[in-house]
Amino acid sequence: MKNRFITQCLVASAMLAGAQVAMAKPIIVTAPQQFTSTFVAAMNSGNLDGLLSLYANDALVVTDGIPLHGTEKIRENLVQFKSLGGVLESRDLYVLQHDDIALLRAHWRILDRKERQKVLAEGESNEVLKRQPDGRWVYLIDHPYGATANAEQAALKQ
């Protein structure tokens, strides 16, 4: 009986934590030129819910050639990306904006936290952002290896 009560408390606690996460304040990016630095700050701080708020509800993420749709798949991808345990660095190579759409290309790398010279992952991304009715910019398409010279990493797997 005592174990059942503890289990019920843990389940209730997890449900409340989930409710708090669902109410987390989204990260607001008001210009596409600010997007990469905002994403990097959120990733390096471990703000997973903030990162998720940077994606449109119908966003597409392509990683390892596999298209991912939906918040849960994108969350899993971000957790895996974060599990490398490094520090993300990224700089925009260009940002092109036309009305409510922006195309970004960035060079990014994840460096080992202790040995900053050690690169854990690296690539050049293609990203499409869309301005939402509330004025914030979000990912419509995030392809971390989309502009990488290694075509195998960038290619869609059918």
C-alpha cells in the first residue's frame, strides 16, 4: 500500500512537471539575424522547452538524412544533439529575408567542454524560418547538414 501511494505521488508529480513544462514561456526571436545566436544560447543553457518553441508546429527537421515531423520527434532529436555533451558554436554565413520567410545558412560545430580544440560534430546548415502572426520567427525547416560538403550526411534517405 505504501509503495502504491509513493508511485501515485511520483506520477502526480511528473504530471505536474509536464504541465509546468507545457506552460513554459516561449523564446521570442523578432529578427532572423538574431535566430542563430538565440538558438545557440538556448542549446548551451540546456533550455529544451525554449528550443522547442523555436520550431513551428508543422516544422521539418532533417538529420542523418531522415525527415522528422512533430514536436516529439524534434524533441528527441534535440535531446540526442544535446547528449553529445559539448558546447555549440555557430555563425551565420548568410541570412536572406523576403517578407515572412527567411533562408539561413550557418556553419556550426560542437566542441568538447573540456578540450575545446576537440570537435565532436560539425556542419553547415540550411534553415528556413517563418514569421508567425505574433511577430516571432520560428523554424519551418531545419537541416543541420543541408549545406555540408558531405552529400551522404545531407541527402534525404528514402
